Amino acid sequence: MDSARPHERPTAFDRMLAPVHRWVWSDTDRRVQKLLRFSETETDGGRDILRAAEVTPDPRLRRLYLEHAIDEFRHGVLFRHRAAELLKVSASRSSPGFHGEWLAPGGHGLDDLQVDGESDIDMLAFLHLSEKAAASRFTVYRDVMQHDPPTRAVFEEILHDETFHMNYTLTQLARVEPQRHRRHLWRARSSRLWKAYLRLATGLAGILGSLLLTIQYFVILPPFAWLAKRTARREHVGWTVVSSLTSDSLHRQY
Ligand SMILES: [Fe+2]
Ligand SMILES: [Fe+2]
């Protein structure tokens, strides 16, 4: 798709995180893993938008959704091909280490998309904000990728489409809901914020849970281990004679 409008400027938050993104993308193995993850996100997003094209009653939206879905599938292929090229030159084929997924996310947030039951208005508001977030992040990713011109070119190409997606969804939202499209945007924005909060809270709960279990392991368990060892030392070695008066286990089942 083509866009006559200029590219979206990254948000202050994404610009602030540029040094972190630079570090995340500096490692080749991490880059491969992230590109593969991005490829999945784009392809899944394309599938959902294809579904939106099937269910919308608006012929113009159907055509735009179809073109949008084709773009997202193409982005998935571009990311996957670039990851495959990097894999060929990468020394180790897989890295189980840290990939910084939450530090440099896939951009879209299209994985939150629920097509069935959504009106075109809600769909367009959600898509506009998702594409805007993608355009902002991909701008930063492109800018920090000076050390890898081919990957930078992939982001540059995809960014062009994401900017178009961001713009057409806003234009169409204003067309189908001229009076209250801003209200729908705010509602979609608060829904995204709530989901972001839930993701952050889940991540934080995971970290706190691991921390508490580690503290329990090193602080609470040692006294019990010590007591168990002391009791074991007091136990007699070998067979112990049990008085026949206190044990009648041979005469009943329990
Ligand atoms: Fe995309
Ligand atoms: Fe997009």
C-alpha cells in the first residue's frame, strides 16, 4: 500500500527507551528470535483482519481490510525471511537466553484483537491505535538498527505500510462515525491501557512470586531441614522391637 502522509513520529516513551532497544537488538541471536516473534504477530494479525473483512457489511471497509490483511501477511514473510538470513550467519542456532520481549514488544498489540462480535467502529478504533503504536515502535527500531542495514530496510519498508494503516483506519472511523469517533478512540485507548496494566501486573506478580519463593527456600526451609536432620540423628539404627501390647496391626487391616 502507498501512503502520501509522513511517517508517524515515535512517542516520547518509545524515544526514551531507544538505548534499551539498541541494546536488545544488538545481539544477533536475540534479533533472530525477535524477528521470528514479530513474524508470528504480523501473520496472526493478518488472519484476524481477514476475518474482519469477511464479517463487515461495509464494502469499502471490506476492500481496505483485505488489502490490510495482505500487507500484514507480507510483513510476516519479510520478518521471517530476514530472521532466516540472520540464522545462516549466526554462530549458535538457538539462544535460550533473555530476548527482551517486554522491553521491545512486537509493536502492534494486534494479538489482543477479537474480531467476532466487534462493530466496525470499535474495530477501526482498535486498529488505529494498534497501528499507531506499531509505527512509533518500528520507527525507533529502524533508527537503532544502524549496525544491520538489511534489517533496517525491512523495518523501513514495513513502517511505510503501518503508517498507511494508521491513517486509513482513522479516516474510515471518521467516515462511519463522524460525530463520536473521538469518544470511541478514547474508549479503545483506555481498553489498551487496562490491558497494558494487566500485562505489567502479571509480569510483576511473576517476579514477586519468584522472589518470595526464593526467600522462602533460603530463609524458612533451612530451620525445618535442620530439625529433620536432628530428629534423624536421634533415630535408632536398624530394626526396632515393637511391643505386642501397642501394636495389633497383624489382626486388622488398618
Ligand atoms: Fe504490520
Ligand atoms: Fe499494520
